[in-house]
Amino acid sequence: MIGLAILIPVALLLGLAGLAAFFWAIRSHQFDDLDGAALRILNDDGPKEPPAP
């Protein structure tokens, strides 16, 4: 029984932490450009050469 008294609050805290992280990601516009990274990998530009010294 003491195990439930420990595990239930821990599970609630972890759930609330996950929910807070999700809302933080929404507010910081992490989900605005979902296609940009997927299309960027298809770009066939070679590596950029460093500028000459």
C-alpha cells in the first residue's frame, strides 16, 4: 500500500511535467514548420566551401 502512496504522486508529477513541456513547445513555435526539415534533406546543394582566408 505504501508503494501506491509513492507511485501515484510520482506518476502525476511526471505527467504534469510532460504536459508542461508540450505546452512550452507549442508556445515557442516548435511545431510551426513541420515540412521544412523534411524538405531540407532533399536539397541537393553540396557542402558550402569555407571562405578563403
